[in-house]
Amino acid sequence: MTPDIAYGSLAPLLVVFGAGIVSVLVEAFVPARRRYATQMAVYLIGLAAALVSVVLLAGTRIVTAEGAVAVDGPALFLQGLTVVVAIGAGVLIGERTVIPSASRRKVLAGFAPQAAVAPGGSGEREAERAGFTQTEVFPLALFATGGLMLFPAANDLITLFIALEVLSLPLYVLCGMARRRRLLSQEAAVKYFLLGAFSSAFFVYGVALVYGYAGTVDFRGIAGVVEAEGASSLILIGVAMMSVGLLFKVGAVPFHTWTPDVYQGAPTAITAFMAAGTKVAAFGAILRFFHTAVPGLEADWAPVLWVIAALTMIVGTIVGVAQNDVKRLLAYSSIAHAGFLLTGVIAVQAAGAIAMLFYLAAYAVSTVGVFAVAGLVRDADGAEINDLRAWAGLGRRQPLVAGAFAVLLLALAGIPLTSGFIAKFAVFSAAVAGGAVTLVVIGVLTSAIAASFYVRVIVVMFFRDGDGDGDEPDVAFARQPVTLAVVAAATVLTLALGIAPQPLLDLAEAASTFAW
């Protein structure tokens, strides 16, 4: 061991990537009949061990791996949150449900039996009859989780780019593996890949320009050069191009166009994983980059982020009002929340970091919960029903799950006594302290407008009846007990954080200081 690498502080990352490698070996060598149970065990044990490692590292503040990785409060908080999201999404990925077929076999819900076969063809039908399952989703999800954990801890430009690609590439593949509506899923994967590759090209070109200006890739070194020499066109263009790649990952306007299509086409469990995990990791990376690498350029980048935050809140809210597809509606909700979170980046650094950490935790929990419910609403053939009009009367037929969905939607709307209200209050308060009063006014107004489309879903579920022609959808809640447990846990946490938020706020405050 060299003195520049503290391997113990890298334990959460090493455990997750190690579990991913073991999962690949399981896929290669374990017999098919035992592969699913083994993969699920490796996935959950690996993530549980990573979570324990994060807890044991609490209070650590160190820059290790020769300056490439920062292990500090924000990094550990977001790594722990990412692991929790991955566990929740992982049990959704692994949920098994009986799909009506000639053999009545069980399959992995939401995933094609073989991703390489033509959608709807004889090969796919034969694979379903044979009981084939997609167990390679587990190593892909583990590697994506590792990339998500590395992203907010990256302390130099090279590591930041590597983490970006490690988290992105598995997600591109996972988006195209939906069992139902395969062509839509594959279209989503291709669109995500092409636009993601385009944004990554912008990002890496920006890295080259920043390196050309500073002569170093280390965040602290870049900050020192900026402080000594001031702004120049080279560093400003470089930061702008890097911002394209970072803002693409959070779905900020004008880099948001992939979000509704990918959220709609991807398997719902993967959508939950992306919507929560990617937001957590990407905003952690944004917060670290802007406040540790280029804080001396705040007068230049803050106005640009101000405009992007305002446009993101407005576009996400206004376009979301017109959506009738539940997953697309939640996608535009995600876009609007990206705008709310960007106000925290502009806020006073200490208060903004605390508010963003709490917001990300509250948002991640609610988001996994709402997509878990969205994946439960199915017709008699097992296909998901995302048309909001078909959800009419759902509250009467399944009052508990519909009630939980209503609570989670109200949290996303920021209604009092939910985690969303505390999160928005914290972020807006920090932004006001930072002088962004007009942006906060825009945020409050767009939040009020956004509440209308969340309430519209609740009205459809509880206060509208179906067509009355006997063709109401068969909701398969009872067939997915693990998913129901995830929904229940998300609902309880959402209410708990709304009623008693102080413990998490205290934890966020303790974890809000960067390593330097």
C-alpha cells in the first residue's frame, strides 16, 4: 500500500465493483436453473456490505487515490443514498410475476427473456416458453451503481469522465431490455445512447480545454490557477462544455429531450433506478465541481445556471400538465425537480449543500416509490398500463396502493407533512439567502402549477369511474409482494421525513463539508 492510496476509504466502491465482477462470473459459470437466486444474493449482499462500509466511514475526510477520489461528507452521504436506491430498484428488477402463457412459467417481470432476439418473433416466444430469464441485468446494475457512487466522489477531471461513462454504458443497455413494447424500449435505448454519447463528447472536449488552461486535472489545482490568473475564454468555454454533459444527466433544459422517451420506453424498474440514482449522483458531481474546482468563476457560471434552472422548472411543469401517459408525466416531473435542485447549486454553499442533500434523499425515496406503483398497474395479459385514463376508479379497487401513490405524488408536489415540502422549503430558503429571490418566486409558482397534474392523477384514481363496460384493467398488485413492500417503505419514509425531518437535516448538515 502506498501512502497516497487509502484503500479502506475506498471500500464501498471496491465492494460494489467486486460484486459486479462476481456477478459476471456467476452469469458465465453457474447453471441457468440456479442463476437467478445466486445473482440476487450477490446483488443484495454486495450492496448491503457497501452500505455498511459507508456507515463505518462516517466522518472521514480524505482525498485519496493520488488525488482522484474525495471521501468526505457529501460523497459518503450520496454513496449511501445511491446504495439504498440500488437496493430498492434491485428488488423491483428481481420481482417475479406469473405471466399468462401456455406453460405458466415465471419470468423476470419487465425484462425480455433474451434481449438479442427479435421483438414479437418466434424466437422470443420460444424463449418465454422455455422459461429463459434475463439475469445479466444484475451485473449491469451493479456496475452502474459503482459508477453512480464514484461520480460525486470524483476529484479530478479524468475520474469524473470515467465515472460518467461507467454509470452510463450499463444504463444504455438496460433501457433496451423491456419484455413488453420491445421496439419502444429499443428506440429509447438508442436515443439515450446517441444523445448520451453526444453529450459525453462535449464533456470530454470541455475537459481538454480546462486542462489546457490550468495545466492540471485536479480540482484543487484548477481552483488555484483560477484564483491566481482569473477567468479567460478558454476556461469559460471549457466549463460550459463540461456543463453540457453534467446537465444532460440530470435532464435540465435544453438537454432534457431524451428524458420522457427513455423513461417511457425503459423497463419501469430501470426507470426508477435512473430517475433516482442518476439525479443523486449527477447533482453530487455538479455540486463538487462548481464549488471546489471553479468557485472563483461563480460570477460567470451562476447567471447561466440561474437561467437554466428557471427554464427547467417552467418547461418541466408546463409540458407535464399536458401528459396522459403516467411515465411521461413522471418524466416531466423529474425535469421540473432538476430545476428546483439547480437553485440549490446557486445558493450559499453551506446552506445549499445541506438543502440539496436532504432534497436528493427525499426525492429519491418518493421517486422509487411512484415508479414501483406505476409498474404494478397491469392488464389481464400482464402488460403495464400507463395511460392515465385507464387508471380511473383505481382508488376504489385498490385503495391502499392508490392511497400510497397519492401520498408519494403529494410529496413530489411539495405538500406540507411530506418530505417534498421540507425539501423545497430548504432549497428555496438557501437560494433566498444566496440572493436568488426571483428564481425562488419562479420555483414557487411552478410548484403550484405542478401540483395540478399530480392532483389530476389523484382525482382520476379516486373520483372517476371506469367506462362501466366491464373492460376495466386487471391490476396485479397481489402478484408482486416485494414491490408492494417497496411502496410501503417509500410511503412511510416520505411521511416520516415530512413530519420529523430534523434527524436527516442534522445528518445532511454533518455531511455537507467537502474534504477541502
